[in-house]
Amino acid sequence: MIQIEDLGNALHTALRKCCDSHPTTIAWNAIEAMPNSSWEIYLEGLLPLLEAAPKPMTAPQIGEIVSRYSTSSRWPWYKDRNRLMIILYQSFTLFDEDDWIGYISYIREMIE
């Protein structure tokens, strides 16, 4: 079972170590500056989707789940009233395929 703290650390660290674009830099800084409670809102919605998916999953399958959730209205980014959540959401909408691959790079092992 994946722990929410481990998921959050892996995603945030991957933005710093495995990604190198303007949108991923914006995402990393938004997460770094926001309160943990805001970041946890995002993680609490994503975690059940990852846990419910059939295993084993390939990196593209993980990326599809994460990117769909991160750019959808299923994630209540607009309810937190934290501008950093809006910035994070908007940065996700600018990610390209390489950004998503980098973003999920540290969670693959947790999920497989």
C-alpha cells in the first residue's frame, strides 16, 4: 500500500530531479510554497486511482492516470481557494509527454 506522504515526496522530488521545463519548474515551486494541507488535497484524490488500477502497470499507463487526474475537474483545485493550487493546476495543463514521464518516474516502483 502506498503512503500518501511517500507519494507526495516522490512526485515533488521527481519534478526537481527528473524534469527540466518551464511548466515543471512552476509546478515544483507552487508545491514548495503551498501549505501541506493543499498538496494533500491533490494527493488524496490521486492515490485511490493509482491503488485501484490493475497491476502491473506500465509507465504510460501510470502517466495516463496521473495526467488525466491532474488536468481534470476531479481534482478539487478550485475549492481550496489557494492561488498556488490554481498555479499548480495550470502548470499541469502545460506539461508535455516528457514532463509526465519525468513526473511519475519515482512512483513507478511504488505502484508496480
